[in-house]
Amino acid sequence: MRYERKYKLDNVHPAIFEQAVRLHPACFRPLFSPRWINNLYFDTPDFSAFHDNTAGVSQRVKHRLRWYGRPFEVINGPALETKVKENLLGRKESFPLPEGQYSAGKLDGLLEQARRHLGYGPELQPVLFNSYYRSYWATPTGRFRITIDSELQFGAYRKQEGQLLPYRLPAVILELKYEQEDEGESDFIMQHLPFRPTKSSKYVIGVEMCYGVMP
């Protein structure tokens, strides 16, 4: 399992984060080309995954569809992902779905396959679209990685065609990721990041933007 330390700055350009990463004494360098990441998150009708996160439940699970690239409305090669969180540690399980091109506004067949794979019925519902532009960085050994996410966009899930991502978040989120066995060396990495760690779940942010304060 791995740690994911998050840092969020509002109303800044991603270059602020990128400069700090480039100047870091651990010698972070670009890992590969930036790309658009797109997600469709699942939850129950009473938003149990959302409430588990905001309540700080130590063991929780989150499910999503993920695909890459633009335009957002066209889904190529989607993968079903499950994120498992145990206190500060987490892991991700990924399951490829049938190859093909899908429309983000017409996903009934794909959603049914996702439910069957996860062992759920209609109680697991698509609730939130999310998209952002991500750059990737790593130390020479690859043991510490950083992602920088900008141009964050959100929208409540809906079947019909139309604007799927009406909300924008003027913020940038940096995530520092490393395996549990490297925790002993993480202080050096974090001490040279001139930012304050924050709790920045994109799913929680998106639900609050699109649905308001949840009961």
C-alpha cells in the first residue's frame, strides 16, 4: 500500500508547483507527457462513500470509471478502478472493461457491466463526472512520485447530451505518492515542499460543488 500526501493551492498557476518540484533537492524530473484524466465516480443513493470520507472513516472504498484524453464526451478504453483506503494508506485496483468507444451521455450498458464486476446492483449509482490535466514527476529511483493536477472540472452525472462539466475549480492539487516501506525517507521530501498539506479529495470537492452540502 502507499501514501498519498496532498497539497492544494487556490487561484494559482500550475507553474508555481512545477517550479518547486524542479528545484527540489531530490531531483524530481518529468516522468512522461502530461495528459487529461477523466472520471465517473459511483456512490450509493445516500452518498455513503462521500460521508465516509468527510467523517474520516479509517477503512473506506471508492469506485470509478477512468479514461484518458479529449474530448471528454468520447470514452475510449475505460477502466474500472477501486480505491481502498486504510487510515493514511491506500491502494488501487484496476479492471479493464470491454474495448470500444462510448458516449459519456449514454453509458447504461457500460455501467451495468461495471456493477456486475463489482458485485453490486442498482444501489451503486454514477453520481459525478470529473476531469483534470495532470503532469507526472518522479525522483531518479522512482520511489517518490508527484502528480500536479490543474484545470479541474466537475459535473453531476446525467444521461442526456449537453454540458457535462459545468463547474470549474480555480485550484491546483499536488499529490506526493510513495510506498509504505519508504515512509522513513518521506520527511526529507516533504520538508522541501514549500506548501502545507491539505485534505483534498476531488470526489468530495466535486460532490459539494455539484450537489451542495449533503445531509
